[in-house]
Amino acid sequence: MFITRKKNILISLFVTLTLLGIFTSIVYAAGGVTDPAVLRDLARVRQVTDKYHDVNAAYADGFIRTPECVASPDGGMGIHFINPSRLMDPTINILEPEILLYVEQGGELKLVGVEYFYGIGAPDTPVPNPAPPAPVIFNRPLDGPMPQHEPGQPPHYDLHVWVWQANPSGMFAPFNPNVKCL
């Protein structure tokens, strides 16, 4: 009886530690996100963007590559592929990100994330005062408002989502220390 009880305790401990390890891995892969609704939405984004691992699918869907890889001391954003028709759409749809984020690896482009972009004014104008409220996706407001980052860009809100590359700074951090520009 003592051996059976000890065996049951060891099995229970093993199962608990295994489940804890699986849960910890899931939370890490999701950038610390634990909200079940947000995890479902992130899974849907992965599902609809999976085809963009082939950069030719991005080109076929109207995405245009920007010339440079964006980096800072906090990490990289990567190379932005912008979809002009989605940028002009005044709504945010998590299943249709306006921007795809890639990084060069071994001479190939690797999909690392997506970016949602919500313009709040004409190109080359200041942030409106007062600014409209930020759209909310994944149970969080988009970052901003912020002025244009380059000529021809409107003031906007945006949100980076690292669905294809783990980010120690968090799923929704603008920069990812794991993304390097060559």
C-alpha cells in the first residue's frame, strides 16, 4: 500500500510538472499572453498569415517591400511589406494586417510578424488635437498616436504583433531583440 501511494504521488507530480512545462512553453511562445480570447485571435492571425512564409504570396496579395530593415538599440522590426489597399481601409481587421514583417536569414526572407496600422490624418500632417481614440485589438489599444515616421506617411496608431518570432520584450512590443538587420 505504501509503494502504491508513493507511486501515485510520483505520477501526480510528474503530470503536474509536465502540464506546467507545457503551459509555460505556450505562454512564452505567445509573448506572455494568457487571455484565452487573445490566444484564439493570435492563432487565427497565424492561420491567415501562414501563406506569407512564401514571400511570393505577399507580392501576389498586393504587398510592397520597403527598402530597408528597421532597427534600434531595442532590437529590430525587420523589413516592412506594406499593403496600400489595406492602409487606405479605415477599419482594422485582425485577419487582414496592413503590414507584414520579414527579416533576411541565409539569403531568404523569413516572416516574423505583422503590424496593424490606423491612419488618423492626411500624409505629412501633425497628429490631430484632439486625436481620435485608438482602435482596440487583442484586448489592447494600438500604440500612439504618433507622427509620421517618414515623408508621405500620415499620423497614426500602430501595433506590432510577433506571431512568427518569439519576442522577449513581449508579443506586442514595437521592437524585437531577436530580430537583427543585416
